Amino acid sequence: MPIERVGGERGNLLIKHSPKFQVWYYFLLNQQLCMRPLPVPDVSFNYEKAKTIPPLQPRPKETASGYRMVQADLDRLQEFRKCIECFLCQDVCHVIRDHEENKPRFAGPCFFIRLAELEMHPLDTGDRRALLKEQAGLGLCNITKCCSEVCPEKIQITDNGIIPPAVHFLRCAMDDGDE
């Protein structure tokens, strides 16, 4: 099998095995160069899950020049927009990692951030309560905050993206008479 070095930086080495790429970590041990493959999680599930989240549904324009919003509303959303979709939060989430059967009914931290952003957007008119309850599995989260701890952008996923939508959902359910 032909091996070709494609690139590498700071201890990582990207090697091309025909036809796949694999990431290797190299290091010195007793003055010898050692290499080990880095486990790369399968993130294809995340791309399929992303397709199930409905996009922003803006209300009609208020003026001829467009929309009017308050800066405080935009500031609240800014934290969510920092997400670089590295999926580290998805990788450490025990609901997905330890229970493969939860994948179809649990969106995971990355998508709770996306849903929270849409729910808090001042222009959005979409109602995602059914999605949160039935498809996203918001109730499966145990609030361990593992996702917030690994986030490279320091997004407070649990405190700002999971708990507020859950509280909002429960309030709406109580107002509607649901259990």
C-alpha cells in the first residue's frame, strides 16, 4: 500500500493511504521517532442530524429597508454563532457515546446550540417545541457539562443552550396543559 505524507503540524502527520487519509501522531521516545494513528470519530451522524433542523423562518419585513432588532437580542445570539462545528461536544456526550441506540432520537449538544440560537432569534417565527420534545431528545441530557468543558470556543453549551430551551419548553407545555 503506497504511503504519502500530505501534511502535518505540531506533532500531527496526515498520511495518505490509497484512497483514504489517516491522521497520525508522532513523538520522540528514547531518541526514536514513534508514530501512532489518532482515533478520528465518525461524524457522519452529525451531518445527517443537521439536515433535520429547520432553518430560520423570519417574520415579514417591518419596513421597506428591512428588519429592526435590538442590540441586546443580537448580543445574546453571538455566543452561539462562535460554534465552529468541531463536534467535540458530540464526541464527549455520554448520551450518544455510550448509548448508540439514542442517536436517532437525540440531537446532541452541537444541535441544541443551533436550536437555541433559532429559538432566541428575534426574527424567527418557527415553533420547534415538537422537534425538541420528539426528535431532538432534550430530556435525555443529564446536564453533566462535559460538552461545555471541551468546547474550544468556550461556549457555555449546557448553561445557555440546553437549560434555557428546556425551561422554555416546560413553561410552554404547562401553559398548553401538556404533561
